[in-house]
Amino acid sequence: MYETFYHFSAMPFQQTPDSRFFFSSKGHARAISHLVYGLSQGEGFIIVTGEVGAGKTTLVERLWSELDRDTYTIARINTTQVTGDDLFRLTMEAFGIPTEGADKATLIRRFSDMLTEHRMAGRRCLLVVDESQNLSLPALEELRMLSNITEGGHASLQTILLGQPQFRRKLASPDLDQLRQRVIASYHLGPLSDEETRAYIEHRLAAVGWAGKPEFTDGFFSAVYRHTGGVPRRINRLVSRVLLYGALEECWTLTGPMVDNTAEELHQDLEGGAPSGPPTADLSLRDGMALHENGGFDASRGYGELAGRVKVLEEAVARRERVFQRLMDVFGGFSMPRV
């Protein structure tokens, strides 16, 4: 609903990869260059690794949006926790080859015929495998065997492997030496810098018509970077939640403390983490029973701290109640029971 309140044309921080929102950070620009170089070689494997949410899939979506559809036939596989034989059949199906009732020899022949037909039509076949860190050694060997299929001395299939950092450790296995020799290009995609995080947020906002409203303080951007480490998917989740809060509270200036509070709520609600903010009343009381070195109890200090912490806790509860009440009003007109 926040896109309506802030007059955006679409959701700027959706989690689904979308090439429209591609942000060319220094790392992403280099990764694109490696992909383009690898594709220009017309053979072998191209590998891109990065942390969860670093933007690997969005990177390929961007590349795919710029490729000539008359030149490339692309197939994608996202399910990788399978056996080698299952991956082989998934690859066949991804390229539109029927597998039911066919043995492996028949499928290899069909696959080879398909590659030949595409090559004669001036098209190149590209296979993209996501979550490659989950692939078993036999599954990776199946991919290597498929890369051996050639026509007229030229490779007929190119493969892009996307994976988390541990995939590089798997590739170091002595059993994958032949596959490593077929790697044409490789790049590890790191997180955004502090400055790039701000530019990334503003880039996605501008893509949906943002013209300066709402306003974002400098503290907002630094807080987002502090809580997300510059990982795009984490940024999307956090900023989207802050915008929702801002819309419900009808705020036109979003600040660092708003980000801090929202990040804490996300940590508790989605990750089950222990709160790092105001402690519970029991903890506050226990902490307030501060003892001097001489064994005495400083009542003014202890109860003063307790009162301050309880006030902060009460404000957080009240804020959550206002947010939920607004949600009920917007999505059904129900009343929020008071407790």
C-alpha cells in the first residue's frame, strides 16, 4: 500500500528479481563484463558467485534482457538438490526435450540433434543453473559431459553457474579438475559500499517516479547500510518495511531511528532474534538493582533507568498498535482490540 500513499508507479523494493531495477554498481558492472566476455568465447562455463541476496539472479535477468532473442536460446534450472541423472533430465526438459519413457542414450541423441538444429539456424544455446552450490559432484560431472557435445569443431552449449561462496570450495575438489579447465570466466559479486547503498536506494525509487517525496535523511541511508551490510536483498526488505511504516504513520521524512526501530522489529519477527533494544520490565528491574562497590543500592539511579526503559518500551508498543490499527482500517475495516 505504501506505493499508493507515496504516489509510486510500482513497488520499488520488491524481492522478485527484475531487470528494470538493475543497479550498475562497480561490482555488478564488472560481473556483467565477465559475463559478456565469457559469452563472446562461445564455449565452456561462466561462474558468478556471491552471498545470498547479492544480486546474482538480477544480474542474469539484466543480461538476458539485452541479449538478442534471435541469437540465443536460454534455459534455466533453479532446482539443484537433485541427483546427477535428475539434473540431466531437468536440463533436457528446460530445453523443451520430452523425457518421459526415454533412456539416457536416446535423450543425449535428442539433445545433440536439438543443438545442431539451433546452430544451423544461427542460434546459440545457453544454460543457466542457479543455486549451484547445492549440486553434487555427479551432477556437475553431467553438466561437464554435456559441454563436450560439439558440432564442426565448435561447442554447442554454454553454461552459466550461479552460486553462493561455498560453490568455489566445491569447485576446488580434485574430482572437478576437468570442469575447472573449461571455466572461461569467473567473478565473485560482493556487497554494495556505503555510498553505493544510497545510490541503489535512490535508483530504485527514481525508477518508480520518486521526485524527492518522501525525503530521506542522511541518517536513514547510513542506518540502512549498517543493518544490511550493503546486500541488495536485505536492503529491499528493510527499506520496503520502513516505507510501509512511513505510509501508515503518514510520514514524509524518513529517518535513521525509523530504520533502527524497523530493523529491530524485522529481527524479532522474521528471524526470532532476541531484542537488542529496550529490555523487558523484568530485565530492567534486575539491571536497575545496581550495587555500589560498597554494597549499597543506588535507588535513584536504578529506578531512574527503569522508568526510562519502561517509557521507551511503552512507546514501541503504542507505535505497533497504531500501525496494526491502520492496517486493519485499510484491509478490512476491523477494529484493533485494546489490551
